[in-house]
Amino acid sequence: MPFPVSAGSASYTGNFIPELWAAKLIQNFYDATVFGDIANTDYEGEIKSFGDKVQIRTTPEMTIRSYSKGQTLTLDRPDKAKITLNIDQGEYFAAIEDDVDKVQADINLLDAWSKDASERMKIKIDTNLLGSVYADVAAANTGNSAGRISGNIALGASGSPVQVTKMNILDYIVDLGVVLDEQNVPESSRWLVMPAWMCGLIKKSDLKDASMTGDGQSILRNGRIGSIERFTIYMSNNISKIVDGAYTCYNVLAGHKIGLTFASQMTEMETLRAESTFGNIIRGLQVYGFKTVKGEALARLYARP
């Protein structure tokens, strides 16, 4: 039986004590994270602690003028303000392994806990990023009059989300591509993050032609979304959603890595002896920050089932 504990202390469940449970751990199912694939990490090596600021230099825009023979040239001094990436967010974990539990357990509890904590940190960071950067999308890349040039592409807006079905999902993917095209966003390395129900619609749609996804066989055979209309498709359960009237609506994001920058550092990871009891404490601190550096390289589809 588990070791007795003092009054007011949390009783350990004994889940890892072989007398009660088999030695094999049941693997946790972690949400897939996407921030590492949709944001660049060009400045990650420049942070050391919470509160750091990374100054990002951006290329100034040159002015092109018409020329007539013999005219006096107008000289520019190109300049553009720096963008500040604030490392202003942090996540931590802390747990204690009592010595008696360590003796009774036949696995390394601290190792298992630290692995679980690192995965859950990724999920929380992913949720924070996807839950905020959609607000930074350039005005011409969202809403029901999207398109920097066309201005007539309906991508949904507050109070009037678009309804996505298996019949029209390809149309909306193409529309997102057109919006990025009109902003001259590079065609390579584009990404599109969708909730699971939208990915399911793709598999139910008429995308039976393998050439649409870039795969060697139909997506209905291999179960893989792959690439569609120059986008690498990612499924995420961490995507932002809100209740809008009678519907649950999703902020579906598309873009290119040049639009987002992300930096993170595990600044503290330590094991130490507890002062008030017999046991080892494990704790870790991860600091991070993210910034939309080019809103024109992002697009938003405001959609409902």
C-alpha cells in the first residue's frame, strides 16, 4: 500500500508503484503543435532570460521614379524602424518526488514528468500563438472584401462567418492562395492550419485527383492531407475558436514563415533537494515570445461548419 502521508498533505496515487500497476506507462496523446512549422525562429539564439528584447531589422522600401534625360535625380535615404520582439511570456512546471515513492517505483518518475511537462508546454505555447496572431492579419487579407487588388473575396467576418462544406472547401483554399498572391507572398513554404473537422471535409471532398495534393495516390487511399494549392496543410486542435451567435467559429490561418517570428528558450531546468520534506524537486522555466513581423504574409478565413 502507498506510504502514509501527514494530515494536509496530498496523497500520492501510487500509479507508478508496481504493486498496484504494471510497469508499462500508458502513453499520453498530445495535441499536435504547429508553431515550429509556421513561424521562423531566426532570432531564437539571441535570448537568455525573461524580459529580453530582440531588435529585428527590416529592409526599407525603395522608391522607383520615372527618368527623363538630363533631369536632376531625387536622392533617398532608405530607412525603416526596427521591430521589437519581446520575450515577455513564460511557462513553468514544478513537482516533487518523495524519497519513499522513488524507492517503491520501478521507473524514473522525474524523467517521465519532465517529458510530459515539455509536451504540455508546447501545447500551451501553440494555443497562445494561434489564439492571438490572427488579429495581426493585414486588413486586405481577411473579411468579406479581402484581396489587396480584387477586394471581392469573401473570407468571413464577425457576425457573418463563411460556412465550409465538402463541396466548397477547395474554393476557400484557392481564395486564401489568391489573397497571398495579391500581396506577392512567395509561393514556396506556404502553410495552412485547419481544425480537424475541416481536414475531414477535404477527405470527403472530390479531391480524388492525386495531382491536387502532390501525393502519389489519392488522399482517400493514404489518409494524408499533403499539399493543396501550394499550401502545406496542418491540422491543429489548438486553433482559435469563438461562439458567434448560434455558431462556433474558427480563425483558420494561412501564410508564410516570413510573416511570423518565434523565439523560445528553456532558461531553467534543475533538480534539487526539498527543504521541508525528504524528496527531490524538479522544475523548469521556458521563456518565449512571438511577433507578427509581416501581416501581409498572413491570411485569415473566419469559418464555421
